Amino acid sequence: MTTTDVTKPNHSISFFDVGEHVIRVEASYLTGKERVYVDDELVSEKLTWRFQSEHQFQLDGKDVIVRLKVASMLTGPVAITLIVNGEVVDADIWNLKRILKTNATSQVWWKTLLIIFALGLIGGVVGYFVGGALASGLKG
């Protein structure tokens, strides 16, 4: 098995080798979108918010199941398990620290989101007081 680390915030990509084929599993923990590729060809796609989901397909006459199981929404871990003909072949575990891992480019995204949130909060507080002052001033 080959696994890359997170390429996007709240997103995992796992790779599994099955014979001559490479199965890639992409899961977004922010949107709930799951995709399974075999040799870069999409074979299964789901949008789910469940604690467990399965993607089933045939590969070289074998029944293949990719199971994603979340132990806890708040703390993880997330297990991605590859099952071929009813037998667990491989698994990849994504804990919360690994899921939230960010690189230099994604840190800018988080800082931008935090700034937008802070500005919105400040704008809401200022708007509340300005609106209250205008309402009492116009009331007479």
C-alpha cells in the first residue's frame, strides 16, 4: 500500500495495490463526498454523512469492497478498509491530526477564513449598536 498525506484540508487520499491495479480512495470530511478510482478511472462515488459507507465493484472477476468507517465525528479515526472476495486485504487509518494536517498553501486558506469570520463578528456587533442607536433616535 502507498498512502499520500492530505493534499487539501479535511481531505484524505489513500492508495491500495491490487495485482496490477491501483485503487485510489478520496474522501472529503468537510463535504461528505467519497470517490473510488481504479487506475484513475472513477468506479464509485457517494455523498454521505454516515459513520460507515461501502463502495462495491468488480475487479478482474473479484468482488471488491472499499469500506469507510468513522469511529467518532469529533476525534476520528477514520478507517479505510479494502476487502477482496470477503477478505480484508489492507487498511489505512486517518486520525484527526492527520486529517487536519495543512501545508504552507492551505494555512493561508485557514487564516483567510478566520479573518472573514472575525470581520463578520465585528460587523455584526457594530451593526447591532448602530441599529439600536438609530432606532431609539428615530423613535423620538
